[in-house]
Amino acid sequence: MEASVIFPAEAEGFVQSLETFSLKEVGSTRWFKQHEYIEKLNMQAILHASAMHNEFVKEFLVSHGKIPVLVHEMILVEVWKHKVFPILCQLKDFNPKNTFHLYMVLHHEATIINLLETIMFHKDSCEAADDSVLDLVDYCHRKLTLLACKATQEGKTSHGKHKLSGTAVMSSIEELQSQSAALEFEISLKAMSVLRYITDHTDSISVINRMLCTHNMPCVLVQLLDCCPWSRCREGVVEKYINGKWQKIPPEDLLKMTKLDGQVWISLYNLLLKEDCQRKYDFNSFNKNQLLKLRGFLTEVLIDQLPNLVELQRYLAHLAVTDPHPPKKELVLEQIPEMWNSIVRENSGKCKAIAKYQVKETFSPSESDLRLQAQRLAQTYNLDVMESLLPEKPKCGSCGTEATKRCSKCQEEWYCRRECQVKHWPKHKKACQLMVEATEKIQRDLKINS
């Protein structure tokens, strides 16, 4: 039987109810209810995409015209993180015993970009996004430039500069800030995929102009390939960020292209080889020199994995010996994105007041409210459903074969049979105890002892 988070009628009800909120309402009870709806829609959309079944979540979002609402709500939390969250963290009288409510607000942006990544694969989703595609392009540009800048800076400094000493203990707010930074990395990688799908589908002159002329996305993508934030070397071992986690790469797989590499290359292919794009882009000396850096990356091994890149290779060889004509200046009535500026403009000078209001009214819930939220979240993140979202089946911690049984104490390690569990227990015992203690601490925090 097919795994399911929600039924079609339920999904349509959730989609129809989606609405835009104000900055002040972020984290409110009504906002939190919509957050749960979007979480469930996201999980169902992932299930459908991975199983290649009828994607009714995408269909409802398209038919009811709700994709612009999703984009708005994602940018709303982005603004909140930039304008309100830093003020909130500095308020002397705010030291919450439990921060999971705040964390869910930070996580909301990740949930929406994940849902958009899933549905924007389809051309009709891009079309249904309408003018909000421009806001989405701006959003992706903000995320990718920040990702490239951070990766370049970290490459110039020693690894581990963010590590705390063994005796340091983070406050709840510091821990939240650390979690926010980790989420930002995940969000930026999802934005890369969303941008790729926009380059696949859009025919809009305004969107193309925004990507090429306003933001110079080809040069941003070259910089990303150059610094490669999803790859790192730790103690002589190469690790790559695959399926949401850092994984050690054996020497024989070092040249294997990851999904993220592919998204960047396909975006570049679309932006440089589509006729509409070539007419718009200014191949001045700086841009040309940046693009020609790509020739060093285009090895035979890479092209074998993505054969279409041979066309890009030929194009760059031609570009190296020619000087393309500058783009023709055309009088075009260009649309401009509105969401970020509109939200910032509406809340100009109000962010400190919003932070104080939210500390008092939103992020200081009663014990009963907190317990209710915890119960609802537990229902939202159903364990069996979450397992079906995993990219691959669990493996036995002892022998590595497909596993169906889980450690009853920590619920984290998997085994194929009892014998393997007994054999692995001496190695697993310490980790198991640590995970059980961490879980108990979370449960104690949720109760907020008075």
C-alpha cells in the first residue's frame, strides 16, 4: 500500500486555506497552524515525487494559484530572520527555557524552499508562480551569493574556527543561532535547484533579464563551481554533501558528479546557450574571463557524466577566440519583484517593537500550549512516514544489509536480526546512552518545569 501523509481532499483543504501573514504574526497560533499544513504538504509532495505517482499537492497549488503565497511566506521568514531575530536575540529579558517554537519558525523557510524544489521541477508550476518568479530569482541570488562568499572566506581561514572549547556551554539563544546557520546552508543548496528549474522553464524576458543583467547569475555560478561549498577536505579525507549529510568519498568516486554539481552545470548550460539568453547577456571582458574559467572544469570525465556539456565546451572554445557583440539596448517594460521590499517597507522602524511583542506574546507560550504544540508536531512528523521519505532503506549497523528492526532504546540504529544487534551492542552502547539522554532532555525541555 502506498505511504501517505494526507489524502487528496485534505491536501486541497490545506492548499485552499493558505494565506499571507504580516511580520508581526510570524510564530502566532494561526501562523503555526499554517506551518503544520505546509509541513504535511511538503512531505506528501516528496513522497509523490520519489514514487513518481500522481502529484496532487502540486496540482492543487497550481490550480488554486497558491505558489505566490508560498514564495511570500518564505521571504517573510527570511526578512524576519534578518530584521527581527537578531534584535530578539539581544533582548536582555529573553532567555527561554525551550526554543523549539523559535526553531520551527527558522525551519519554516527550509520547509517551503524544499516544497518549491519539489514542485518547480514541473513547467506548469513555474508558469503558475506568475510574477513571483521574479521574487524567487532575487531570493535565489541572495542565497547563492551569500553561500559563495562564505565558502570563499572559509577557504582562506583554518577549518574549525567556529568550534567552541571543550568547556564552553552555549546558551539556548546561541544554540538557536548555530542551528539557524546550519539551516541556512541547507536552504542555499535548495535554492540552487530552484534556480536551475527556473532556467529550464522560463520564457519571460523580465525573468531572463533579471538573471542575466541585474544579477549576472552566470558569474555567480562560476564562483560556486570554483569554491564548491558542498565539498570539503577533513583530515585528508574528501567529504561531499549528499542527501542532506556530509559523506566520505572513496578515491575512486572523487570525480563523480553530485546532484548539486549537475544543477549548477545545467543552469549555466541554459543561461549561456539559450538564444534569448545570448541576446541579453553582456559578454564584456570581465564576464568573458570569468566564463572561460569553466574550460578548466570541463574534463572528459565530467562530460561523460553529462553529455550535453560538450555543446557548452564548444561554445566556450568559440567564445575564447571571438568578441561577441554587446547586447542590443531594447525598450522593454520590465516587471520588478516586490515582496522583499514591500515587507521591509511596511515594517520600517517597527522591527524592535515587533521583537518585543513576539517575546512577550508569541515565544513565551504556556505549559499547556507548549504540550499541545509538541503533540501536534509529533503527529506531523510521523515516524513511519518520515522513514518512507529516506532516499535509501536503512542498513544494519553490524553487517550492512537492509534492516527492518530498530534499537528499542535510542530508535536510531538499525539491525537486520537479533544476533547482529547483540554483536554490535558493545560498539553501540555509549552512543545509545548519549542519544537516550539527549531525547530525555528534549522531553524535559518541552514540559518546561515551572
